[in-house]
Amino acid sequence: MSLQYAPVRDVAATERREAYPLFSIVVPLYDCRDAGMRAVDSALEQDFPRDRYEVIAIADARTAASIDARRAGCDRIIAIDADFAAVDSEMTLFEAGARAASGDYLYFIEGHTVLENGALRVLAAYLRQHPNCAIVCGRRANHARTRLGVLVGGNNDVHEARAFARGNFTLGGNCVIRRDVLTQLGGFDARFARFGETVLYERARDAGVAIGVVDAVLCTHHNDMGVRWLVQLLLSTGRAKARYYATPGARRPRHPVYRWLGSIAAASLAMWPLRVAGPAAILFAIALVRPLPAAAHALYRVAIGMTDVAGFCLERIACQLRPSVQPATAPNSRTAEGAREDYLLRP
């Protein structure tokens, strides 16, 4: 598959008075951790012409009512009737923001991500030199005050080094994607939860989408969280991988462990040992952070892998009750069943 897309509107323009902005920053106020409202504030305080980007905040009804002071700055605040305490809700929020956006490029950031003041300026400068790029990936810094946060940041650094060598697409505040390309790639699929960013990246590479890398820190990622929340996130990602790999047209699993545990019998045998060993190893790694940091980081990577695979096995077992699947190349997802959107502010 090869995507065809037209050039974007003038990236190099110094003044913009057209109806549509260049960038749309989508900020779900979800899993904000110790960042508070700084994700929204950092989006509003960009060193970039304000008429060339828009800020779209997605929140639940209670949070939306509490950010009235920022409403004048945000272009839109969308209240969604969704479970903001559930780890599987995030993609629904990003999808709602994508549907509301009007910019040429979508910039998805998390509630615990704080943008650098010049992030949009750096991206616009890169796009001025590389106007055919549909995805641009930059760097991000890590912020942590707890031992678990240090481990999360170290693991992020490993993934970022790999991504910087070949490009990537993430929802963590260090990538932009053309809005029309996101649509042509099928958008986000709530079934695949946070693994959906990997699915989208693989589709982009298969389609020959131009992916660029900029050597600049675009944001700071706040990594401190509770162990229980981390385990829920890992299990959710593992379950999402199982759903994706089970869909017609999906790629073959990259890691052999997912192929080995593809059968229901193997998944049933492995699920509980991994479900117990993974979180236990995370706690052990936390205890080792200060006396043996290198060993702690190595153990942590094994631990999160075991927990992820436990989620994969859990979903494989559950698939016996849900044998019917939709194609992996499904078109744009819609807001999850039961979710409701309320556009509180429009330009």
C-alpha cells in the first residue's frame, strides 16, 4: 500500500490568517500524575504564533468544569463521558481529539507530558526543510522523583535510542503526524489500546510514509506512578497485543514468545506464573535501584516483559469466549460504546 497525499499549506509562512492552523495539540487530561495541568499550560505557552496552532483539551465533566480559567486559552475543551480511571480509556480520548482537530499536523501529548517552550518552532523548522514528511519524531526528557520513576525513565531511554535510529510514532509528546495521513492509515482502534501507536507506525512503514527524526528534546515525560497502575498498563498492553495478533491481516508477532504462547493450552500454563512473577520482579527491581542500579534496570526490563506477556496470555484465554474478530485494517474507530462527547468551547 502506498499513500498519496497533497502538500500541506505553506509551512514557511511567518503570519497566518487562514481558517486552519498548522498544528493541533491534543491534550487528554488523563493520567496526569504529578504534572497537574502543566500539559495544557505548556501547550498554551508555545513560542510559536498562536494563530498557527490550536489546543484541544479532553477531560471528564468534573475536570472540564475545573479548568474554566484556561478555557479562554484552549480552542476547544471536550468533555467525554468515559471512565478516566480505566487504563483502556486513553485511545478513546485521543480519537475524540483527532476528530475535533483542524490542523495539518496532529500533536498528541499525554496528561503527564510537559512540552518544551519551543517544541512547535523546532517542528515547524524541520517541516520547512522536509515538507514531504508525514511523521516527525523528536526526543523527550524524563522526570522522576521515585525509584519506580527512575526505572520507567531508563526503559524509555532504551526505546528512544532505538526509535531515534529508525523513526517512530508515539503519543508521548515527541511526535507529530499529518492529519490526512492518520485518516488514511485507519486512525486509532480502541481494541488495541496503547499498542495502537505501534500498529499505526507499522502501517505507516508498510505504506511508505515519509518519517523524519529531529535531534531536539520536545517534551519532558513525568514517570512517577504507582506500581498497581503500572501493572494495569502492562497487562492492558499485553491483552491489546493478543487482540491485534489474532486479527486477520495482522503482522506476525515480532518476538517469538508470543508465537510460543499462541495456543490456548500454552497460554493457560504460563499465565499465572508470569502474572505473579512479573509484578514481584518489578518490586524487587525497585528495591535494587539505589544499591545496584544497573542490575535494577536489567531486572525491570525482564519484569515488565513478563507482565506484558501475562496480559497476552490472559487475553488468549479470554478469546475462547470471544472468537469473532474484526480485521486489523479496520477504518477509523469511533468513540467507545457508551462514551459521549460534549463540545464545551468552539473557536
